[in-house]
Amino acid sequence: MKDYESRLLEQLADEYIRKQSKQGAVSVAGAMRAVLDAVGECPVAASELERLIVLRALENGHSVVLDGCIDCLPRPAPAAPARRLGHVRMPRSGLPGSGGSNRYR
């Protein structure tokens, strides 16, 4: 693929992402259809085009709907570290059998 072809694909993907992100998450399948309709014969494989669309959307801070081929992603996203809530203390008054006042008896 030539340099101008890759820039054209990026520009078409960015244009679709800008328009769709106003309505919500960006659909990978919808973006692929739009790019392929504009280009005609795509100079890259379908998985490469999907990867380009996903990466461009995420780089620009948009959410993505993976309704295309999921195996095009380079690797799974790292799991977020578990957040510790700490000790939660329940109030003793009002609970049955707690010895406190219970107005619901």
C-alpha cells in the first residue's frame, strides 16, 4: 500500500468517526461499509482496515462497537485493577435483633 492510500483511508475513517461519534459509539462495520463505498477496491485486507478504524476511533477518544471482526485487535485490553471499597459499617439501630430501637416491629 502506498503512502497516499493509507492517508486516504485514515481521512475517510476519521470523517466517518467524527460524524458518527455525535450520535454515540462508532460502529466498526458501519465505518468499513462507508470507507469501502467511498474507495471502491480497498488496497488493504479487511482485518487491517478494521484495525485502522478501531485505533483511529480510540486515539480520538471515541467509544467503539466491535460489530466487525474482534480478532483484528492486537491484544486484549488489560484488566482494570480492582478497587478496594474498604470496610462498610452498617448502622445497628433499627435492625431486627440488634437491641436498638426498631420502629418496624
